[in-house]
Amino acid sequence: MKKKMMGLIAVVVIAVVAGFNVYKTQIIVDLSTLALVNVEALAGGETEGTCTARVSCGGGGPNDFVECSGRVCERHATVLSRWVKCDGIKTSC
């Protein structure tokens, strides 16, 4: 009787561990809006003499960014401030 009980406990533990591993492998990681914007910026082609600066404002919505285009572009994104500047014109979140 004791051997059957230990065997049953072992089977249950193995099943729980296997189920947990299957669950962990099925979790999908979503990229943040900022990460997606960075990927788009790296993948986009550059036209000589023009640039585009884009930064996420951190809210997570589909229109949650500011951007500009020009000849000279900058962007700044920290916890405290987020902005883009093109040709000297600065736009903040």
C-alpha cells in the first residue's frame, strides 16, 4: 500500500512539473510600443538629407507617439521627458 501511494505521488508531481513547463513555453512576449518604434526606425530606409525622429510617449495606445521629419533630427526618451526635434523644432509628449 505504501509503495502504491508513493508511486501515485510521484506521478502527480511529474504531471504537475510537465504541465507547468508546457504553460511557461506558451506565454507570448509582447514588445512595447517603444521597442516596435525602434525596430521600425532601424528597418526603414534613409533618404539622403532627410530624417525622421519618433518617440513613444509611454501610454501604450496606437497613437501614443510624437514624430517629426527634417534634415537634422534628434530624439530624447527618459522616464522624466520624451521629445523629438527636427530642424530645431522641438515637440514634447
